[in-house]
Amino acid sequence: MGACALVFAGFVVGPAAAVAPNPHVRVEVPGPAGGTAGAGYRDVPRSFPHTSGPALTGPARAADGQVTKVIDNGDTKDRLDVVVIGDGYTADQLDQFHTDLKEKWNEFLNVEPYGTYQKLFNVWAVDAVSAESGVSGDPGKDVSRNTALGAHFWCDGVERLLCIDQQKVDAYVAKAPAADLVLVLANSTKYGGAGYNEASPTLGYEGISTASAHGKNADQVAIHETGHSLGKLADEYSYPGVPEYEQYTGPETPQANSSILNADAMAAGRTKWFRWLGAASPDGGAVGTYEGGNYYVKGLYRPTEDSLMRSLGKPFNLPGREAMIAGFYRHASPAAPADRTQAWSTTARLSLPRANDVAHGKVAVRWYLDGRELRRYRDRDRVAVRELGFGRGSHRLTATVTDATSAVRDPAIRALLTGSTSWTVRRGSGAAATSDLTARAVAKPDAAPSSGTGGVAPRVGKGSSRDSR
């Protein structure tokens, strides 16, 4: 896409500027409830003046910043970690925040590919205690409340734009053991949200989505924003009537769901989503090249008529799902032990990335002892160590997992879908192996890697896991 940007009806549209430390951040404005997914971008302050009030004391101060692992699917280095923080919840409303969090996450799981890949996620709650219940700008523009994160509607004069103080959010994110994606829930029934799709160079998360906890369609806003942060997808809507966005004349775009090529040229060049052309897409119709998208009316094509990257309430299209799965696997490993604790066990067991079913394709598992495949254990998620029949000394048990999902056709993405994990196996669980062949056979998983396996990128800001308050 070209380098131009434009203020349209008060909204900045166009590509995000290069990441640079400055007091402002570019955020996506959600479209109207049930309508277009977005309505342009605004450059807003990272921090805002706040309603002042007395400092937290007693139980409220003690509860503030407490961390809970709400969904536990493994070690932080094996899984994509979502950190959820609430704003506008007083100390006696924290139980409600946890309930709202679970309900919002279930709404994520109703959208594919989140539902199929739910085992790849850990979800953390960080309690932010506010002095007042609710957030500023609700119900009216003149309402101001003293809250932990400074969440407020009417951001930059736009009623449904729900901004936060990013520095305050980051302070709470830092309390979690790991963060790949951040969700801020405002204690409100008002419709709104925002997409902060700038990666954090210090905490490692790919973006912040804000959403009203009880607002209808607010979950769709948050999920759409993860299409940018995790899927690196383009918006598929356009801006008719704006001269600068009537015709695109620039080079090919980098996003997986935007192209200057029509279907014939795409198929001939074997590029972009050519592997999906003609396939029935979950958002309706067949994958093709539909003109209009990435803000331009003409000159750029999108894969389908109307996906979630264009309209709220729609599913991701097939190329979009593929890109989201790639995003998941940038942070999560396909091969992970069910228990990373450094303890000896009589069973080596895997935590597989998804269910092994006909609908989504096979999850293939291969087991190896000292490099030799144990064919009788193919596609099993566990091995009883006593059955291995190894001799004296320590040995290496390795499992290789391949997610052969039908939702991924790009070989470059498929390379992310294979990974391996290993155990040390021996007889005796003391300080050293025993030469007694009648001793109990046990296995201990390797320590979590400092970076992902199977093509998973290094994870910035990952730390040791803690499971409760």
C-alpha cells in the first residue's frame, strides 16, 4: 500500500505509521454495531488525564494486581498467553470481572479458528481495582469516573471509541508471567472498543483490544482486532467517495488477504490465496477476488464478499483463518508435554494442539527412543515408560507432532505446524539412574525452551508460570 494517510470524517485512515516511541498511538475505531468492522483510525494519546481520588487502601489495595491463571493449557513457553484486565470494577466487583472474562473468552471460542485451537491458549486475569464502578463517558460524554486504567468512551470525540491509558495497562500486563495478546474489558453495557495493534517491544504482546464487557457485538470488535494483531490481516472495507482512496496504484500489499491481482493473475502467478480460489468459504460464497478493500475502492482485491475483516458478525474467510492459525503458532508449539514440571513420571504424555478429528484433519504423532521410531505408538498422545524396554543409563524419548489441518494450504505456514518435545527416560527416580533393570522406569520432560520449537518464533517477555493468586 502507498504511504499516504488521510483524515476522513475525522478518522485517520491508511496504513499504520512505523513504530516509534512517541506520546501518541494509532488505534482503529470500530464501526457501528452490526455494521462495517471499522471506521478508520485515530492517533490518540498513550496516556490521559484521570479523575483524581483517594488511593486504594486495605483489602482493595491488597487485591489490586493479583494474577489468576483462568485457562491453563500448559507452560507459557508452549502456549499463546492472553492477558485480560478489567477497568471500572471495584474491589467487591472482581468476581463479576472474572465472570465477564470467562463469558467474553467463550465468545472468542464461538469464532473459528479460536474454537478448534482453544488448547493453544492460556488465559490470565489481572485484577485492576478501580475506586469507582463503570467507566468514563458512560452513559454520557460528561460522565467522569476514577478507574484503574482510565478507560473512556468518546475518545477523541468518537462515542464508541473506547481508549485506555496504555502506560497504566502495561503496568498491569507486566504482572502476568507472559503476554502475547492483551484484552481490556470495560465494566459497561455501552457498545464500543478499540484496536491498539502496535506490538510492545518490552512486554512482547502483539496488540491490545478494548471492549465493553456487556455491550452487544463488542466481542466482535475485539476478535476483529486480533485479525490485525495475530493474523496480520488487512481490513477488507473501503472508503467510497474519498478521492485518495478511490484507486490504488501502488505495489503488491504484504497482507495475506489483500492483493493487486485478480483471480486469473493470482492463479497464473501462484501467489497470495491462489490455493483457496473456488473453495466455499464459511462467510458465504466462494473464495475469489472481490474488488475493494484495504481502504481502497478499486485496485485492490479481497478474498470474499464479506468476512469479519469487513463486517462485524461475520466469520473469518478461509485465507483469514489460515493467517490466524499461523499467528497462533508463532507463539504456541504443536508439541508440548502435558506437564512441564521437572518431576519424574511413569508416563510421558502430550498436550495436543487440537482434537484429532476428521472434520479438521489429522494430528499425527511419532515417538522415538534414542532416534529410533516406536511405530506401535503412532498417533498416541502418551507412552507408558515401562513398555519401552530400554537398558541401563539415561535415554531420550522424543515426540514429533504434526498438525495436518485442512485449514492450512500454504507450505510456509505448514512448516510452523510440526514440532518436537523430549523426555529423559531411565530406571530409578533418584539423583542418578540405577543399573537395576527391575527398577521403575520413569520419564522427565525437558525444561521449557527459551524460544519456541518447530518453527515457533522467540517470545519476548516470557517468564516463569504462576498459576494462582
